[in-house]
Amino acid sequence: MRIAVTGSIATDHLMTFPGRFSDQLVADQLHTVSLSFLVDQLDVRRGGVAANIAFGMGQLGTRPVLVGAAGADFDEYRAWLDRHGVDTGSVRISETLHTARFVCTTDADHNQIGSFYTGAMSEARLIELKTVADRVGGLDLVSIGADDPEAMLRHTEECRTRSIPFAADFSQQIARMNGDEIRILLDGATYLFSNEYEKGLIETKTGWSDAEILDRVGHRVTTLGARGVRIERAGGETIEVGVPDEERKADPTGVGDAFRAGFLSGLAWGVPLERAAQVGCMLATLVIETVGTQEYQLRRGHFMERFTKAYGDEAAGEVQAHLG
């Protein structure tokens, strides 16, 4: 099963200021603020929802096709993804813009000053899925994640026109979208991903009830945080999967992307939906135990040991064959 993952590709530049921002602010001069902070730490982390999901799928051996836009500064990031099993041949490289970037400084009180540069992400709307499909010999599923809004709409409409099954996954973009846009993006999706809060927001903005949305999508996949995930199908039995025990909780950033990577990999393997969700929850647990969205290591023996402990021998047997 060939899966394309569309969405943002970005890097995070995270800095730490040992003092307090508030000590540098003069109350009666806030209208002319001009400050520079000497930071003592810089972490550059790879990110972007599509890249995070594709990285996880690559770790699981499913060779996803990454679809998005980046800048000429993408070479090192591309090499990293290539080494970890991701097909980056359909990433559009902008001739004028840098890869999307989040730059943030955090002070001693955990206050933050940050900026997000969309950059090349705005060119994702120029990518045609037919070109991607022709290059790789066809697509069986397209995951449409948070990206340039015009790109999300274009990819969705093209999937419908070409009868390519797609997964709707708005995540960070749902806050800026209106009801009409959300209706377009979810109608006819084979899978609709969201967390619990986003689920309620989707229903509020579209004016559609839970039942009405289920009539318009094949499966509704709702992540529940520490309680795992729920998968609903119109007229079908609801599936609920819990999460494995955590060894530690280091950083929740990227956990949702990791779940999607595991779930989509399960679909690629052809295992039942419950198994796919269990793989997603296990991968998400590895991410929450690691600082950074692509800094974890998937050691197959360790992965299967913990998976077996969480979900039992029968479930492990079905997954083991695909991990090798």
C-alpha cells in the first residue's frame, strides 16, 4: 500500500534566555521596545507535521511519500529523512523562499517570545498529486495534514476527482478555518483524525452533529490523550485502544504525529484497525519519552517487548511479521 503524507515541513530553532523578559521591559517605553537577548542554549529540531509522520512511518519500514514544500536549505533535512526510510522525491523546493521555521526564546520563568515563518510552505498549493502518483506508480491513500490552506483544499479536491482515498487531518489549521472549508476537507474522507477538543470544534464550526459527520466519513479517529484513541464507524462497532505504560514523560510535542505514523503504517501492512491503533499508541509513547519529534529510536526488539506487554501475544504476533 503506497501512502502519501502531505503537510508542513519545518524546523524549530529553540533558544533559552537565563534571565526574565519582564526584567528587561520598561513600563512607559513599551511602545518603542527594542531588545536583544543573549541566549545560552540553541536547539535546532526537525519538525512539521508531514515530516514527523513520514519519519515515523519510515522507522516502521513503510516507505511513505512525503509531499510538501521546502526551501533550498532543505538538503540536510532531506538527507536525514532519506536515511530514515522516507521518499522525499516529491518535495517541492522553492527557488526564493526558505523552509518554514519556528524561532522561539524561552526565559527562566518559561515565558516565550516566538515567531513562525511560513516561507516555502505557501508553495505547497502548486503541487499536483497526479505528478506524485505517476512518479511512484499510483497512490492508495493520501493523508492531508496541516499545511498551506490552499494546498489542503487542492489536495482534497484532487483526491475526490481522481478517486484516491484520503485522510483529513486539520490539526493546527482548524483554528483558522471556517465551517465551509472544514466541510469541504472532511466530506468523503476515508479517515478523519482529530483530538477530543478538535472533534468538538469541527462539530461547532460545521454545524454537523457527530452522527452527521460519521455519515460523511469512513472512519472517525479521535485521540484521547492518556486514555488512548477511539475509532468510530457509521453503523459499526466502536474500537477503543489504551496506551502503553510510559517509562517517563519528557516532551509531548509530536505525540499526535507519531500516533498517525503508527496507525497509517498499520493500514499499509493491512492489519486490523485495532492493531493499527495499537501500533500508533506504542509509537506515540516512544515520542513522549523523548525530547524532540524525530529524536527517538525505534529498536524493534524493545518495541515488540513493550507492545507485547501492553497488548498481548496475539496482537504482537500480527505486528511482528511486518516489523521483521
